[in-house]
Amino acid sequence: MAETQEESFLRRVNRIEQELEHLKRDLLQQLAAHPAAPFAGKPSLFGCVRGEDIAEELIEEAKRGLFRDLKDL
């Protein structure tokens, strides 16, 4: 008996769902076996900027670029 197009699509969807479930399971097993190292954040940015001292003008320019002026609102 010929399989209808709808049945074919349903079979494909079921196969894809099963494959996704297997991938999720494998990923969880891999993460459980090899947990990621905790992020070691830097306590400060001292020494992170190479070169000379940062000029006060550069700091003010960065602030203006980061924080919008009230006139812009």
C-alpha cells in the first residue's frame, strides 16, 4: 500500500525528534563527564592595558561614547 505524503512527513519528523533527543542525551552525558572549568575573572583591570598611561582625555571620550547625553533622549 502506498504511503501518503503526510505519513512520510510524520515519519521524517519522528526521526528528527528522536535524533534531537539522542543529541541532547549525548551532550548532557558529555557535560557531566567533563564539567567546564569555572570562570576565573580578573579582580581588577590593572596591568591589562599595555603601553603608556591612559590620558584623562581618553577616559572622558570613552565615557561620552558609552553614556548618552540627556539631550539625546
